[in-house]
Amino acid sequence: MPHRVTGDRQRVAAKRLRSEMTDAERAVWNLVRAHRLNGLGFRRQVPIGSYVVDFCCHEARLVLEIDGSQHAEDEAVRDAVRTRSLEEEGYRVIRFWNADVLRNIGGVAETILAMAPPRTTAPDGAEAP
């Protein structure tokens, strides 16, 4: 599935957000960057259509969103619309609360691995068993 064209506004927002990461976003980035998590290639603050998602692995069609307490009520409806839109584009969306990330990064890793599709190649590029 081809990537949707994104506008300059999304690219500028993504660049700004990469420099303003929360502690929870930094923890997740340290977990997934440089193919550290089972070889999955995540990027951070990625424009997809009219949205900028926190983390995305295009190969696995997996989006990670790290939500603060403001998402509990104020953003719940917008988050649901955003998730539905991303799912229509073929992405699976996983949401984590900031507090959960900071308390249990191991659980975050387990959830991501459980939701990622099985790999057909090993992280080093060889055929997977």
C-alpha cells in the first residue's frame, strides 16, 4: 500500500515534535530505535495523511501512540477518529498511557511484539525460522 502524500504542515509539525519528546516518548524511542525490538524499523513522529503519529513501523503497518492524561477526556473522541482513519489506511494502532510506559517498559515491549505480524526474515536479513 503506498504512503499518502503529506503536506508541509505535517512535516514541520513532525520535526518540531521530534525535538520536544516527553519522557515516555523517549523511553519508547530508546526501546524501538535502530531496529532494537525484534528488528522492527520504527520511525518517530511520522506524518501519515493529515496526522503525525508518535511512532510507526511501515513494514509491520504498526503505529504506537503515547498518550498523556489530557487524552483521557479531552481528546478521546478525536483519538477514536484518528485511530479509525489510520486503521482504514491499513495500520494497527496501539495506545499506551505515559504513566504505564514509565512504570513498565517491559510490558510495553511485550505488547508491541504480540501485536506485530510475524516476521518473514530475521532481523539480520536472513530467512526467519
